[in-house]
Amino acid sequence: MNNVQSILNDPFKNKGTAFTADERKTYNLIGTLPPRVQTLSEQVKQAYNQFKSKDSALEQRLFLMNIFNTNRTLFFALMDQHITEFMPVVYDPTIADSIEQYGQLFTDPQAAAFLSIDDPEHVKESLANAAGGRDIRLVVVTDSQGILGIGDWGVNGVDIAVGKLMVYTAAAGVDPAQVLPVVLDVGTDNQQLLDDPEYLGNRHARVQGQTYLDFVEQFVSAASGLFPEALLHFEDFGRDNAAVLLEKYQDQKLIFNDDIQGTGIISLAGVLGALNISGEKITDQKFLTFGAGTAGVGIASMLYDELIREGLSPAEAKKHFYLVDKQGLLFDDTPALTPGQKKFTRSRTEFADSANLTDLFAVVQAVHPTVMIGTSTQPGAFTKEVVQEMAAHTPRPIIFPLSNPTKLAEAKAQDLLNWTKGQALVATGIPAGSVEYNGVSYDIGQANNALVYPGVGFGAMAVGARVINEKMLAQASHALGGIVDSTQPGAAVLPPVSKLAAFSITVAEVVAQSAIDQGLAKPGITDAKKAVKAAKWVPEYK
Ligand SMILES: NC(=O)c1ccc[n+]([C@@H]2O[C@H](COP(=O)([O-])OP(=O)(O)OC[C@H]3O[C@@H](n4cnc5c(N)ncnc54)[C@H](O)[C@@H]3O)[C@@H](O)[C@H]2O)c1
Ligand SMILES: O=C(O)C[C@H](O)C(=O)O
Ligand SMILES: [Mn+2]
């Protein structure tokens, strides 16, 4: 290479001050860097000190993104050492602020593909341009209609695709040169963006219906044509489209919907972890999901599948679920049910006062759930009154307020423990520090799909799986057990983020093994552990 620009400006190859004297000669870098050659660990230390000097999480994020944009190896070496501290900065919740201010903060397109519904003839070219000749194995795509719980953010949502991919590499070791973030810019119904002179996306209402579906199809077929082995990970699509698209493609393509499947896996894993602590059985639980949208129905479906695997009949399993949405408890005759909700409705004849079951407290009072999971985007919805009513009828209430970001959580971990005198088994969507109650320190698990999707996707990619199916998801849910010592007072229901890199590999291995066992792996691949090890990228200068 003879061009200074190409290597110092290539984030996949750049080493900055770590280029050795020989490399500086080879790449014509003599005189283009300060003379001292640093090691990667010196760079990491120096960058971490700069990170610490920033005043806010958003400033820290901008600083880290600058390193990410210029030197991926340094970025991931740094993240590897500070994973617990960096996750909330790089990813949720700080990512929500960066998405809301995308136009104002824009400096770099981060090698994403921006696909415009106003320019459908350039879908393939756009993907190829963004890939720049790289061998893409993993695509995270969003249409930004349901970013976390903050709604429709148009082109700004590209940051969630970038962020999810950063976690794939940090957690599982996906090669960062083999990933591609994609945003489908189909317009936005967010008036604030439409009115914002600095908005960088298509300035019109969201295109819907057949034109929308055709555009998604164009993306899927162009992506699978260009990158035939790639996993397509769908993120933060709206409630009307997420499940429809998963159903449409899941048997034909290697695809994954994180909000449905990833959230389902981590929630089931959290419930299994909680039952490990309480000593109860999953078939004895009554599940209430509050907010029966993409995530809520995905969670119910994953728990339902587990009850079936435990031997219940479909009719018996269904009786364990109570879905609550804006309308209250969902009945067979509730208007405007989604197809996913219809599978879990109740009959009015089960209740003397079904007309009154329109708010969470009334439903909890009537149903006495043992597990309550929030994916409603309604902050504070798990009130003291609701929680104490639940706790009055079950010794160890399992309560997961999962709405993100922080400002939308249904409850705070500390309140849940205070209100239940330490009896609640809690996991939250965003990271929570440990909580003191009555002299015991309670570790709070993070039930965020980030704890499992990297392993699931990486495991499937490592063996060239044809699809991701229920068996693989079940294996992933069970793989997180046994890491936490459930006999310790205050034990968490899920393993800590500090061990994310280790247990992501465990998850990847069981998913890879399941693909092999089912005959869904690439011919010739027979050893899951070996395949996962061979595919793992590590942040070291080559
Ligand atoms: N922790 C995680 O891993 C994780 C994963 C996915 C989603 N989430 C969070 O879950 C939330 C929902 O995400 P989604 O993708 O399912 O969105 P969604 O829009 O598909 O679903 C939200 C549901 O909540 C319902 N809802 C709104 N107001 C309500 C109210 N007052 N009472 C009851 N229900 C109400 C909506 O009607 C909708 O059905 C978001 O905050 C998101 O961040 C967390
Ligand atoms: O992005 C997250 O933090 C989890 C989840 O996918 C969400 O949409 O909230
Ligand atoms: Mn999401």
C-alpha cells in the first residue's frame, strides 16, 4: 500500500501510533505520526483516561464513537476491558440520546447502508457501496418505527443498528469487518423530525402497505444475493410489521428478530433463573405480560413454548397467560387485537367482572400472577399498590420491568425490593446497580436481549446455519443457567454483564450444536466448539 490515506483512514486496519517502524516504512507512514510507537495496551490506557475525563455519558459516547470510527481494534480492546462500564454508554440507555440527536451530532456515517424508499432502484448498489468489497456475514437492519420504547426516529435509527453490532463484537467476537448496519428510510411519522431543519432523512410520512413490504423484500433479496451467508438481524421494527416479517422469512432465510426472539430468550432465561432461586416449577406459574406488543407477545410465545416442552397441552399452556395492553386484559372479543395477541386471549366467562378488568391493578387483583413482565413503555406502571397486591398472593413474585430506556421503565429495582420486603425476584431492561434491603445486597440481573442475541447470532453464523429455529432459541434460553450461585442471599436471576463475553460463547456453542444436530449447519461442519472458536475475532493488531 502506498497511500497514507488508505491505511490511516481505514478503521479496520488502522493502528495509529501502534504502527511499528517497519510498518511505517512499508505503508509510507514515516513522518505522518508522532515518533513514539505505542503498544495496544498503552493506547487502551490512554484512551480510557480520556474517556474518564468526559462529563456526561453522551460525551463519553461521542468520544468512544470517534475511536470506533478510526480504529476498530483499539475500540474493541478498550471495550473488552471495560464492558460493564461501556455497555450503557455505547448501547442502551445512552444510545437513545444519540438517536434523538442524530442530525445535530452527525459526523460520520459509520459504514452503514442508508436505503431510501424514494430510491428503490439503488438498494443493491447502496448495500454494495456500504460493504465496500468486505465479506459481510451479519446485517443488522432497522426501519426505526419502534426504536426501544421511544417510537419512530426515521433515519436516526441507524444508530441502533450500529450499536447492536458493536455489542455483537464486544460480546461474542463477531469480526467487525464482516458486519453491516442498515437503515430502511421509509419516511417518518415523527412530527418533531419532520419539522427539524437538521433532520437528515426522507422528509415525508412513513410509507406503508404493499409498497413498504415490497421495499423490505427488495432489501432482503438484494442482501441475500450480495451476502449469501449473512444473518439478517431485524431490530426495532414497528408492532404491525415486526412479527409479519419474521413469519414471512423465518423458514427460508437466516433471519432473527431481536425484539421478539432475543427478548423472549432472555426473559425465559430470567424466569428460569428466578425459579432456580425460589425452587418453584415453571408449570405452576401464572404469567402476566403488561404491554402486549412486539416484545410482550414474543416473551409470551417463548414461555408458552417452554410449557409445551415441559409436557403441557396447548390448551393447558395457554391458560397460564394473561396479556394486558391499553385495553386492559385481552379477551377473545377485545377490539383491535394483533394476530400475536389473539393466540393468548382469555374468555370473559372466566371472570365475574370482566368489564372492570381494564387496568393493571384490577387484573392483578383478579388473576394473582406469579410472574409480571413489563414491555409497555409506561413509566412507573408497576406501582406500589400493584406490586403489593401481587406479592400478597405469591411468596416470591417475579417482576421484570423491561421497558427501555431508563425513563420508560415500569419500576425501579430498589422500589420493587422495598415494596415486597426483599421477596421480589427482579430483572430490569437497563443496567441497575445492586440494591440494599434489610442488610442484604441484591444483585439485579439485566434482562436485555443484548445478553443473548450476540451468542445466538454468532453460533448460527459460525456453523453457517440455514435458519434459526425454536430448538436453537430454547437451547440459548437454558444456556445461561448455572452461572449465578442461586444459593447466595440476594443472587441475581441472570448472570452479570461482566461475564458477557464468556457466556456469549456458551450460548453460541449450544446454538451451533443445535444447528449441527438438526442437520441445518453447513455440510462438513461437525464440531460446534471448534467452529465457534475458529470464527471468533479478537481485538489484537495483526
Ligand atoms: N429489555 C429488553 O431486552 C427489551 C426488548 C425489547 C423491547 N423492550 C422494551 O419494551 C418496550 C416495548 O417494545 P416493543 O418493541 O414491544 O413495542 P411495541 O410498540 O410493539 O409494544 C408496546 C405495547 O405496549 C402497549 N401499551 C402502550 N401503552 C400502554 C398502556 N398504557 N398500558 C398497557 N399497554 C400499553 C402498546 O399498545 C403496545 O402493544 C420498549 O420500551 C422497549 O424498549 C425491552
Ligand atoms: O435495545 C435494547 O436495549 C433492548 C431492546 O432491543 C429494545 O428495543 O428495547
Ligand atoms: Mn430493540
